[in-house]
Amino acid sequence: MTLDVPRIRTRVAELLSEYGIPSAAIGVLHDGTVVEFAVGVRNVETGEAATIDTVYQCGSMTKTWTALAFMQLVDEGKVDLDEPVRTYLPGFRVADPEASAKITPRHLLYHADGVEEAYGDPGEDDDVYERMVATIADASQVFPLGHTHGYSAALGYAILARILEVLDGKRWDDIMRDRLFDPMGLTSTSSWRGQVDETRAATGHLIRSLDDGPIVTPVDYLPRAFGPGGNITSTIPDVLTMAHVLLNEGVAPNGKRIVSAESMQEMMRSRVPVPDPYLFGPAWALGLIVCDWHGETVYATDGSTIGQNARLRVLPDSNTAIAMLTNGGPRESLYRTVFNEILVDLGTVTIPDLPAPDPTLHLDLSRYEGVYERPGTRFEVSTDSGTLCLTLVLDPMQAEFLQKPDRISYALQPVSETHFLMPPADPLEDPQTVAIYDFTDGAARYLHTNCRVHPRSG
């Protein structure tokens, strides 16, 4: 490995200061060689230094671990990815009868089930996933089953976890330990906050302004409902162990087979298109995002909690994986800059830029105008002096805490008939992309950004 660690460590320190992020732990696995380092502090109030053994919240990177455990059931012949969920959970039901009868584990793994996250408050007890499945009988469809891709933050993977629980006769947390953490030799990874070594845990941070700097998050952990989709905590060495499994056809560094080579291939090759292909990637596989970096296929798994973030990129063609865990952000420009500097040192493909607007496009803007929303999120698309604008309506409490207005407007710059570049409206933000698409009825039916889909409501 030809990685210039001192230079990259210095560069990371500069970027953390620029972005107001307290720390980052970074790991690189390249041709079997591992490099790991950490920069910054795990808590701005205590000033304790972050190390490679600091435990960070991984957020939705958890979904990849849950998918691996589920694929073990496939290897054991206990489940079929294309059998209805009802085969394993006979009482499974949502508002739409067709979805109730036809949703499969595959739909859930790559976020094509379309069920609204209407599971209420299932509590913090061991029966949380059983309760979630029991309370979604009236959950509506955000989109028809299989019609598009729409990320499920918690519910989809909670249903998968409940299948695991029923078939294994254990709670999900114990299943993850017995099926993955112990066999993989993960000594610092856990699935529930009660298992976290607080003396090594990073504290999450938010930032209201660059002048004020990072402040400790008011929300220490996500609710237990997010467990299978977002509550794993881990260290850089343990995340790279998972990356090794992904790079080596299901085999961990200790030589133990975690899933079969066939299941590993299925995880990567079974895909649905992502309506907005630019921010992360053009497709979603089983627990993994599929990226296209200048023609090379790269797999990604990311996560965010309220004040912590995780990024992992796996490059099979280069036998390389890069991971970064932070206790602030998220800032996509930080991840892109750091990873690209590492990738250049390694002589591999780099992350492509977001697309440039096409000034020659002349669109009928009226087809895009309207309100697109889900519970807790509302986007208003309108026209102002011939320019398409998107207004994000923030929850008043969130806006007050972040000291932001409750309505933030962005210009949408056309990239194609269905895709737009959205420049930032604030120095703390990065450029994003937005898809507004499906003109079946003349006007667009869906708005897709940051992997989430929002149907037109007006």
C-alpha cells in the first residue's frame, strides 16, 4: 500500500476544523493490508482524543449487517427471498391487500415495498419488532409494491428482523451476536445501546453555525425501533472486518465463512434502480447501494444518526475498501475529499462529481410544480421568474433548535427532464440532486432525494 498517511491525516484534521466536525476514524483495506487512524476528539466538552478503538454509531450501515444475517437463513434453506413475508409471519398485514399478500424479503432488502413507516411508538422492550409488525395493519402505500425505490429507515428491516426472531427463537440483538459478531471476531460491535462501552463511545455533535462550532447532540441514541436498520455501533477495525467479508465472497479475516459465495453474489447483483442515481448510486442491492464510478462498480453502505455518521465504500475490482466514522456532519464533501485523496494514492478509480446543469433544456415547469410529502417531511415545488424552486418545510421544533427558518428554498437546475442539481442554500450544506419523475398522469407523481421518495399530495 502506497498510502501517505501523515499527509492524509493532516488533510483530515484541516477538513474537520473547516466543517466543524470533532473527529473522524478512517480505515483502508487494500490487497489484504490494513491502515487505520483517527483524528480529533470524541467529545468536544471533555476533549478526549478519538482513537481507532473509539466506538461510533453506524446508523443505516446496520442494514448491511442485518442483510448478512438474513442471507444466512437463505443459505440454511429456512427462507426464500421471493416467498411472501406471510409465509414466515402469517399475521403480516398492511392496508393494501395486494401488498399484504405479495411483499417478499427481497422487496424489503432493496426498499421496493412502498409501505409507509406508520408503526407508532413500539417502545424499548425486547418485543419491539414484534410490536412494529403488529401495528402496521393500517399502514398505507407510499407507492405501489415494486413501482419505484423508496428508502425505509426503520420498518422494512424491522420486518426482516422479526422473521429472524421467529425462525431463530431469539431476540434480534442476540441473533446478531451469535450469527455475526462472535463468528466474525467483532469485539467492539453491538446492536443495542445497553451493550455500548461508554468509556470508548464517541459523542454525537450538531452544528448550527461555523462560528459557534459543534455542540453535543440532544439525542444520544435512536429509538430501539431503528435497531435492525440503524442502531449498530462499531469501530473502524470492526467495520473493515465486515468489508473483508464483502470483498472475499463471504469469508471473514479469521477464515470463518459468514455467508456462502452465492449469497454474497446475490446481495450484490439483485438490484432495483434508484430514481436519483447521482448522490449515491444508480441502483440498490440487498443491503448495499450500487455505485458507478467512471464505469467501475462500487458498493456502498452509509449511515447517519443525530450527530454521528458512517461511510463505507467497497471496490471489488481494486480489492479495496475505505471506511470513515465521524461524530459530526454529515458532509458529503468531507467524505468525497478524503476518500478521493486516498483513492488517488492507491491508484484506483475516484468518486465522480455531481452532474452539471444542462442550460439547453427547456422544460414545461408546470409539470413539476406541486407539494410532495411524507409524515414529517414536506417539499413544495414552484416557479419563480422562470426558475424551478424547491422549498423544504422544516418541523418548527427542529428549525428552532438548529436556529434556521422553517422554510428553506433552493433553486433547481435541470440536468435532464427528470433530474435536477440543487445548490446549497447555506455554507453548512453540500450540493444535492433531486429526481422529480413519473409523468403517468401528466404531472410528476414523485420527488426522490437522499434516497427517500415523496409522493405528490397536491
